[in-house]
Amino acid sequence: MMNMGGPSTVSETHDFLKNLFLDGDLIPLPFQSILAPIIAKRRTPQIEKQYADIGGGSPILHYTKLQGERMAALLDELHPETAPHKSYVAFRYAKPLTDETARQLKADGVKRAVAFTQYPQYSCSTTGSSLNELYRRGKAGEAGDIEWSVIDRWGTHPGFIEAVAQNIERALAKFPQDKRSDVVLLFSAHSLPMSVVNRGDPYVMEVSASVAAVMDRLGHSNPYRLVWQSQVGPSAWMGPQTSDAIKGLARLGRKQVILIPIAFTSDHIETLYELDLEYVKEGKELGMEIHRAESLNDSPVFIRALADLAAAHLRDYSSGKIGPTSIQLGLRCPGCTNATCGAQKSWFARGGR
């Protein structure tokens, strides 16, 4: 179960930030090996305070472990041919890092594994970066002799869409019934630099598809927009930014809003701090009634969706209906210049051989 991860304690914040800024797939920087530690050190005190404000660390490891364990238990029933199933967590920037997980796989004697992204929508800077790191570790033999396949995107899976829609319906129930249909739904996803978007990254298209599927499930009951959060640095990023959208809606007299995390599978800094402590507060200061739809966390509907995804993948792979990777994963962005990306795709397409 691959994800960005987050520091479980405040003291892990600096290492998390250093790993993040060293990743050229996520944040391309000139003289990266020199600049990344400097930027991380400068930003650490501010980000440490944010993690302290949300309870002393990110809950993403807790929820990823929980989701994985419950998914594996369901998988034993849904696809007994490959039972028993065991979930592992491989974070890109926080413990357990991919290299640690690779060594654990080898120690456990694992011979068959699925690289299962926990980003519903694909981006080269998220899922792509995690796969690149897993490829580097796998090719070096750190994970042992494993036959790999990949679940690389699932942003329109009916179970995922249902889980998100149910959380929106619970948030809508907080508004008076006669005002409910006027509430604006703001779907908020982590933004991307326009340089990444413009080279052909599919993330914006896939997040949009998720939003469209959720609104279909809700019967287009409310006005909605897709907005973007977590911009870093002065370069151009995908917009509008969530904060700017909230201010704009207030100016236009639309004072009832629900914020919906559409690209995250559990609570972490972007939901608990940015959405809850920054954006909701901004909205209330502007006289808005603003609520956030819950994250997926321990949603039984969502965990069942993960199990259904994995069971279908294992079944179709075993029968020869699909190969180790999807057709879409094999296509590099038209503007891609990252040689590791191309080598990674070929390696996984051969089952990690």
C-alpha cells in the first residue's frame, strides 16, 4: 500500500520534509541535493507546529495499516486462491519507507506482491514517484525475488465513489433541509505545478472524472466546483486554490459550503490542518457556514472497495485477462524526460523481472 506518508510524531517532521524535497519526481529543484536539506530545515519549525496542532503527528500510518489489515481479511474470503493475504505499507517520505518495506518483504520470503497505490488518481509525482522508488529497490534485489503486478489508479471505482458520496450526504445533513440544495460542494485535491500538468500528467483529468462520478451518484443535487490546495513555492500551480475559492464564494453571497477531500484516502495534514484549521476558519470569519465531509479513514464501504479492487485484480491476473500493469500505466507523458520513469514501466510490465 503505497502513499506519501506523514510523520507519526512531531520529531520526524524534518526527515519527512527532507525526503519530500529531495524527490525530483514531486518537486523538481535545481541543485536538488543541496537545496532540499536547506529548504527542509527552514520549513521544519512551521510544519512541526502544524503537526502539533493536529495532535502531535499524522494519523496516515494508523489508517493505512487499519485499511490494509481489514482489506486483507476480506480478500481471504473474496479470493481464497491466493490466501492468506498480508498488507504492507510503503511510504515515500516517512516511516516505513520503501527501502524498509522492501527488506521486510525479502525477510518474509514474499514471492508474489501487488504494488497497490493509495492515491485514487494517478500522477507521475505521486504514484509514479512511489513506483519509481519501488523499482529502484526491486531492481537492486532489496525485496528479494518477487513477481510484481500493479494497481495504479481507481478514481472511479463504484465503492470509492459510494464511500465519498455517503460522507457528503452526512455533511449535507448538518444544513437545514430547506437550504440543503443550495449548499456548494467544493471538491478539494492536492494541486500540481503547471509544468507537470503541461507535460501531459493525467492527474487533473482523473480527479475530474472522480468528481463527475460522485456528482452522478448524488444525482447532481448541488452546485459544485473542483478546487486545488497545498501549493508550494512561487511557480504557477493548478487553480483555483481552495482558499481563494472560499473567499470568492463568500463575496458572491454563497455562504453554505462543504469541503470534500477527493484525492486523499485518510486524514493527514492536508485535511486536519489545511482544510479544518485554515480553510474552515477562513470561511467562518467571512460569515459562512462551512463543513468538511469526513475522510474515508475506517469507512467499511471504502475498505470493501479496496478489497474488491484487489480481488478483481488478482482474479483477472491469474486468468490471464490482464497483464502485470494496466494499458494506461504503460503510456509515458508526452513531455516526459525522466529515464527512470520509462525503465520502471518496462520493469513492472515484465512482472518485476
